[in-house]
Amino acid sequence: MAELVFFSGTMDCGKSTLALQMDYNHRAAGRHGLIYTQNDRAGEKQLSSRLGLQVGAEEVTAETNFWDDVAARRTHGERVDYLILDEAQFYSAAQVDQLVMLVDEMGIDVFAFGITTDFRTKLFEGSARLMEVADRIERLQVETLCWCGRRATHNARTVDGVMVTEGDQVVVGDTGGKGEVAYEVLCRKHHFQRMTAFSARAPELSPQTLIDSL
Ligand SMILES: [Zn+2]
């Protein structure tokens, strides 16, 4: 019985490493799969992990239609038993529904990896749809830690080290001269307090005075 599984976790929790491990396990069992990702740190058409592993992958864009892509491959005799999808939070709800059809109509296993909420603690579109329709949701248990030592559960976006709570949902890397954009995982308390490792090191400076001093 094919199934759609959503593996969710915070940033840096080892999702890509697990995605690569899962691909290896299925390949070793003689199965044939496809890997899809989007905005990978190693560049287009790559799936990489922080531990240094890297493989070629299909790049997902807003135009990607998973159903059409897999159907075309099967028509040309390519065997597709499973899909591994990284950065699935970026997919549209419609793309997730295409994955559901691949599971139910073609019997293909779909393993989607993604983070659930963005830097404003709001669900990403792809993650919300996956949570609505997945057969199973697995919360990844590799622990990431806030600077304070508590379990990190929330993703923060920082600009020059200062946490921000407004802006476009998806910003990868630089915003073009407006300061360096980065991401940091925090515990809920420090996410709500907007206290990053950087601002914790300068406790006498509130985020606002830091912004004013720029
Ligand atoms: Zn904390």
C-alpha cells in the first residue's frame, strides 16, 4: 500500500540527511525513485546535507507538475517506485494534491521533508496541505538547540543578527543591500521574546536600539 508521509522538523534538524538516507535504503532494496528539491544550499538540481552528502535532484519550480512529470517518465518506460521531496514547505497546495494522486492512482510512495512554520510562526502553504492530506506525519526527533540550551522549535529570520517578524515568506540569502539575511532556530520563549544568540550577547541593547545604530 503506497503512502504519503510528511517528515517535519525545524531547520537544521537533519531533514536532508534523512532524505538522502531514505533514498539510499530504498535504492539498496532495488527500488527506483526520484529526488526533488528546491532552493538547496548547494545550488539547483542538487540535494545536499550539512554532513557533506550530495546527490543530483530534480529542481521544483512553481511550474512543476509532479503528476505530469512522473506520468511522462512512466510512459517512456522509466520505473518510478517512490519520490523523495526536500523543502516541501515551498510547494503549492495544488502540487501537494498532485502527490496525493500519485500515491492513490499510481501506487507511488511519497516521502516529503519540510519545515512546518515560517519565521512568523505561520504554516507554509505546502506544509499546511501536507498536514491535511498525509497518511502519516513524522516529527523528526533530531534535537536542535536554542542558544539557551532548550529544545529549538521555531525558526527565526534575522537581518544582521536582529530578529525580524515581517517580510516575504520566502527569502533565501541576500535581499539586495538591506543587510544580511540569515535563519536561526530558537525555543518558543526566545522566539516570542525575539532574542537571538546575537541579541543575547548584547543584553543592554534592545533589538530596536540595534536597528537604530545601523
Ligand atoms: Zn531559548
